[in-house]
Amino acid sequence: MTLKNGMEMTIAKAVREDAAELVAYLNIVGGESDNLTFGANERSITVEWEEQFIERVSKSTVSALLVGRIDGEVACIGSIDAHGRERMAHLANIALSVKKKFWNLGVGTHMMKALIDFARGNGKTEVLHLGVISDNVHAIKLYKNLGFEEIGLYKKFFKVNGVYKDEILMNLYL
């Protein structure tokens, strides 16, 4: 897919061989933004743990870990994590992060569309759920443009540098 600057991005399911690069990516993006649930180097996961996670998710028909690459570099990661219990099997959590150098190019839009397409195509997911920090206006606009609705507010969900921030809860009803 072509981005706003003319560069090409590919999106594919993560494979075991991506594990080391994904761990490094997560440690980088955690330090680039206060909009994530973790900060720089707070993701103390090992490459082995990430390999096992990728293998588990790759066997699922309702959960996925997608990797967006630009010129071979990981630009973004998107995940959809469906509930395993039958009574909640129609629900899935969705998450997205984008490396700062690729912000404002349409990377997040393309990844979100890929995640939504995956959910629509799996035959089981009916509701996608996400949480977004209340002052992340760009992400909120993106999610609303894709059809997500605000369904609630989690007060003081984040505490960043001693300052509390609320989380907006959003759903997309497929």
C-alpha cells in the first residue's frame, strides 16, 4: 500500500523470525510517546517469549499479530486478540503502535484497516474494542473515521510522569 509520502508499506502476519526485531521495536516506541501503556524499555519480554507468543497467535483463526514494514523496517505493529470463552468469543481487543518516524503518513490507518478486515473475515468477531489516552486526538480521530464509537471513560487509567490521564473506551460493531 502506498503512503502519503509515496513510500510503500507491506503488512503481514508476524512470524517467529520477527521476534527479536519486534522486541527491539517495542522498546523503542515505548520511549517515543506517552500514548502507550508502557514506556521506554518497560517491555521486559525476551525474544523467546515473543517467539512463543507469535507461534500461539499464528495458530489462531480469530487473533493475529500484524507487522507493517517500510523498506524492510518495522514501522508499526497491530494486534487483534479475541476472547477464548464462548460467551465472549464475539469480542476482540485491538491495539496499534507506530514508530515515530512514520507518524502522519497513513501507516496507522492502513494497519487499522488490515486489522478490521481480518476481524470481519474470521467469521466470529462481531465487536472490536480498544482504549486510547484521552488527549491522543490524532488516534481518536482515526478510530472515529473508521467507525469506532466512544462507549465509556476510564478515569485516571494512565499515570504519565506523575500526571493522571483518562482512557477513552471505544468499540466498532462489525
